Amino acid sequence: MLVRTFGWSLAITIAGLAFAGVIWGWQGLAVVAILSVLEISLSFDNAVINAGILRKMNAFWQKVFLTVGVLIAVFGMRLVFPVVIVAITAKIGPIEAVKVAVNDPDRYEHLVTSAHPAIAAFGGVFLLMIFLDFLFDDRDIHWLAWLERPLARVGKLDMVSVIIALVALLVAATTVATSVPSQGGGTADKSTTVLLAGVAGLVTYLVVGGISGFFEGRLEEEEEEEADESEPSDAPAKRGGASALGLAGKAAFFMFLYLEVIDASFSFDGVIGAFAITNDIFMMALGLGIGAMYIRSLTVFLVRKGTLDDYVYLEHGAHYAIGALAVILLVTIEYEVNEVITGLVGVVLILASFLSSVVRNRRLGEGSEQLEKQAEIPSGV
């Protein structure tokens, strides 16, 4: 299963590194390899979040995620997106932006870095909404019960996530966005830019998430109606079959769009962080693209293995990592945060949730063994 799931990623890694070695020599090969590792370390929590959504979709849309989704992730977000940012920021045409990226890497880096406050605000608010909606949701299983149970009660208030996200955006716009370091050595006020970009991130989350949730709800209602109309003896089988197939049609399409926006939000820090290693657009796209392939493969592996069902706290850890990344993105509007710190925060939180899941599974296993032993003891003894 490992070979089948990660086979394409391994093949592309070998081909990509070989290409880098031939075109750019040993130094280029090393840069591409480092960028790949950077992308994987920064986006591991992305794989866990994606797996939680992807397992709701049917086999066809899972394949779309692995094919079309990979093209969007590798070429769209790692190659085209920075060029689009340059075109918008510099107010030049797309062809001219490509020429800048290819012929003037230093100016290209400057333009993308100048756009960082808007990128960080958009991605930070979008990811913050994902975290808040998870945190305020009333779930059966709690990881940090002392925190999650009270917050679940608070979550019964309408629009509480939106209110908190807007407050966080206002705080960022009136603090870190007022003195953003500029390339000339001084500072600039980016409050308006941050506010607009943050609101755009919030609107994007509400629209895409709302539409996908609407169609998902409609699909569930249709399945329930079909089950009610069928014979009582056939109802359980039909209901189980429907859930096993997963989401399809419009519901899956908008869920796919939601996945791609999430991936885009996660890729922001990787693209910006990559400039600390190189400003060559093609090295950057190749290295980050290889890393994105592994994240896609890891997502599918988690779905097929049922890892999220076996280790129930993994989604919790991934969402806490998202919350941390959202805060870090907003902080980086003014202050520089090392990519190592960003990556380690996510890894530590996910590792902690995994270990907590292992402990939980052992306790449940020991409890079931004790019940079995008690059942074996005759009542008269």
C-alpha cells in the first residue's frame, strides 16, 4: 500500500532531483531538496486536515484531488500564484510579471515580499476561521476537555467565530500592520491593506464553506428520504451503502474547492519562506511542488488506512496547529518568524495528539479486556 500510495511522489522526486542536478548542478539539487523538506514540514498538519475532509468524498473526487488538485497545488500555487501577486502588486501585465520573475529575481523577490502583509492577512483569517469553527463545535470526543467543553457551550452563540476572527483582524490591523518594515529601511502603514485582505479571507471561507456545507446537507437529506421510502429491512443496508460511497456531485465539487483554498492558505508561508533559500522561481516551484506531492500522498494514505478513526485526537492536534499557524501569519505582517519555528509548532502539536490517541487506545483496550474477564467469571463465584 505504501508503494501504491507514495509511488508517484517517489518517482517525481527522483525525476525532479535529477532534473535539478542536470540543469543547476549540485547546488541546485541541494536547494530543491531543502525546499521539498521545508514544504513537508510546514504542511504536515495540512495533510491531516485534508484527510478529514477527503474521507467524506467518493472515490472519483478523491482521484480528482490527486490529479487536478495536484496540478493546482504544484503549478497554480507554487508557480502561477507568486507571479499573479507580482502582477497585482506592481500593476503590470502577466507577461511582464513572468519576465520579471525570470530575468530579475531580486525585484521579483522584493515584489512578492512587499505583498506579504496582504497574503498573511488573507491566509491568517481563513485558517483562523477553520480553527475557531472546530474549537467551538460540540463534539463527542474531546482532547483538551478542560478547554474544549466550555468553549463548545460558548459556540452555541451565533457567529461567535466570525466575531472573534474580526476582532483578531482589527487588532492585527491596528498594531502589527501600522509599522510594517519596508525595503527602503523605514516602515509603512499597511492597515487598510490588511483589513481588506483579511475581510476577503473571511468572505472566502464563509462562501466556499457555506456552499459546500449546504450541498452536503442536501445530500444527506436526500439519502434519509430514500432510506425512509425503502423497505424497513433494506433501510440499514441502503443507508450504509450511501455513506460508504461518500459525497458526489455539487457537494463534492464545492468540498473540493474548499480543500484547494485550504491548501492555498497553507502554501502562503511556504512560498514566502522559500525566499530565504532561493529567489529562483523555477527552483522554488520544483522544490515546493515535490513537497506538495508528498502531502497529497500522505492525505490519501491517512484516508485509506483509516488513521483518523484509529487515532481520534489527530484532527484535534492538526486544528490546534492551524490555529497556531494563523496567529503566526498575522504576527509575520510586521515581525519575521523563522520557518523552523513554524514547522516545529505543527509537528509538536500533532505528535502530542498522536501520543494522546495511543494512550487512549491502550486504556480502552485494557478496559475491554477487564470486562471480558469479568464476564468469564461464573456468577456464583
